[in-house]
Amino acid sequence: MMDKFTFFWCLIIVAMTFFFIGVYKNFAVKIGFILWVNNRRHNGEGIGWRENLALLIPLPNRQVVMDEALLQRRIKNRSEFLWLRHLLIFSGFVVIFALDLFLTFAGHYAHHYFHYEYFLSGPGKGLLKFGMELSGAALFIGLSLGMIHRIVYAKAEKTYVELKLLLLLWLVTATGFLAEGIRLAGQPNDPLMLSSFIMRPIAQWLGTSFSWNWPVLADGVWCLHATFAAAFFAYIPFSKFIHILSAPLGRSITQNGEYAYQKRQRISEGLL
Amino acid sequence: MSQYGFYFDKEKCVGCRACEIACQIWNDSVQTVKWRNVAMTFEGSYPDVSNVNVSMACMHCGDAPCKKACPRQAITKDDETGRVTVNRELCVGCMLCLWACPFGAPQLGIHGRMEKCTFCEDRPMGIKRACEEICPTQAIVTGKIEDLAKFSKQNVSGRLLHDESPGVLLGHEGN
């Protein structure tokens, strides 16, 4: 039978193929077109390459990056509830993705080439697990709030929230927690049990209440989790989630609308 | 397919911004930011001052660069009228369309979605657009692009005869 990590890497290869096709088609080609069309527009103006480059790619504004991407003030101005929901999803997703990536490589692959124990069985792994549990909880709460809000205010929210995308990410998160809980139910003496502060009591309850074949069940749920996660990544560039790539770039480059003012001024100066 | 568009004559514009107001009033239910903007530029110092006022909104380009730049295919061009509109259900508010637009027309609305002139899509095509209707000097003219091109040529040639700057903006062809 196929090893679960072989299954995982097969999934990742398929998902990443779709992901990169989507990123190429819906992002890279678009950026290339914008650079080309802006370059063509300015080429005939007899200006130097430095000025042309500045017009082509204006310097991203640090304040805009801070306000729009990190603090997301624009959403806060609309509603504090929407801001909290979006911030939970954004911070949870970014942190768990980074930690998971690090744990996968440090815990499963890099130790073949470097000698360390800290992230294999030491406190480093516990810290990573704690961080993932915390960010996963933030993501799960944010997504649950988003889904409830989307369903209750279906008519208004339809414009802003893609339900199937939200549901897919919610399934990724929920099965992630479930996989961890079931794994711990089969390993009651796991030395890193304390790090899983959310799933530990649930795992203890499951372990004492049922006598199922936990390792087999854990592998099954983990494979389900990996499948949902891979499907989600493949879907990112074809869904509204592409904004995680395009919005920070577009909004910082266009400096939150300042770029539009500059363009209009250039036209009016040209007519002066 | 007919391509409708705007003709703007800077020689006639007095910078009263009535077009901005008319646009906001007519599109009040869907507009959260200004779709039409009057850019005012001054040069020189008293008494040798020259100025220009340019009223700009989406020009509904024939080969709209915003449409090609959108990663969600949220911007579409109407086959019958050539008007370029944003589908807010698909838009993610990334502002790549603004980066591509030569006129800086698309604006980020308060709901985090791009907004731009819809060429008063709820008005029948036979009547004037809100900005055109209100303009006290007829600096903004809308219509089929072939008609506007003829109109523009007549105006420009008339002015060139008197050695004046043509000063018109006809942003419909390509970009």
C-alpha cells in the first residue's frame, strides 16, 4: 500500500501544477501585460529609462502596505466585525502556512542533511505545534464566523464572499484539527501532548471513550486533510483567493488610488 | 457592435465640476467613490498664468487594458454598446486595472471592490449621459465613436484655421 507521504507528494505535485498554471494565466500574464502596455505608452515620450521605470513600476508605498495588507484598515472602516473576521483568516492562514512549511521540511527532510534535534523531538517542535494550533484556531474561528455571516446575510454577502472557497478552507482546517486529535487519541503518551492545547482534551476523551484503531483512522483523516489542502492550493489562482497575490501588489503599486491622481494630472499637464 | 464613447473639449471646460456631481447623483445607489474627476492644472505665475481643466472618467476603450489586466475576468465589454463594466461579484479589489488604465479611471470603492463609470447603464442609449446633460458648456459629448470622431475633426479643423490648440480627448481607440 502507498505510504502516506508518497500519497502526499503525489497530491502536492498535481496541486502545484494546477497552482502554477493558474498563477501564470491569471497573475503573471496580467502583470506582464500591464508592464508592457505602460511601457508602450511611455516609450514615445522621449524620457530616460529611470523616469520610464518609475512610471512603469511606481515605488510601493510602505504606509499603504502597512494599512492595507497588515492592519487592513479599509475593512475596519467598514465594520469591525468584518475586520476581525478577515484579520483572523489572514493571520491564521499566513502563520499556519509558514509554520507547516517549516515543520514539514525541518521535521521530515532537512534532518537528513543537517544534524539537529530541536525541531525533531525537542522543544522547537512543541513550539511549532503550539503555534500551529493557535493559528489554526484563529483561522477556524474566522472561517466559521465568515460562513455564518455569509449564510445569514446571503444576499449582501454574495458579492464579497465566495462560499465554496470558504467551505473548502474550513474543511482543510477542520480536518487538520481532527487529524491531530485522532493521532493524539492513539498516542496518549506523546511527549508534545501539551502543545496541542485545543485537541488534547478532545483526544483524551476520544481515547478513553472509544477503542477504535486510532493509528489507521489518523492516517485516513490525515490523507483527507492533505487532499482538501491540495485541492485548496490548486484552486487559489482560479478563485477570489488570488487576491493574496494580486491585492498587496496592486494596492501598494497604485498607492491606494494616488497613482490614479498622478495619471490624470499627467494627462492634464499634457493638454496644458 | 457600436462603440460609444466620450468626447471632451478642454477649451470649453470651465472646471465647475458639475459633471462630477451629476455623475454621483445619477449613480448614487451604486457609487461610493467619484467615477468622474476634474483634474485642474495651473502653470506660471501672475500675470502669465495658464490653466487647463480636464474632466475624466472611464473612456470605455475599444481594446480595454483594464479588461486584460483583471486576474478574475471581472471586467467585461458590452457587445452592443462597447461600455466597459466591472462585475463586483468577481472583483477582488486588487487595483491591477487601475495600474493598467491610461486614464486612472477605476477607483477602489468603500466596499473594497473596483468601481468605474458605467456609461450610465440604466439610461437608454438615445439620451444624454448624466455628465453630458449637466455640462453648462457642452465640453462633454457622448455618442457613437464614428460620430464623435467626425465631430472632433470638425472642431479641431475649425480651431486650427484660427491657429488655436485643438485640446480634445477622445479615448476610445486602443489605449
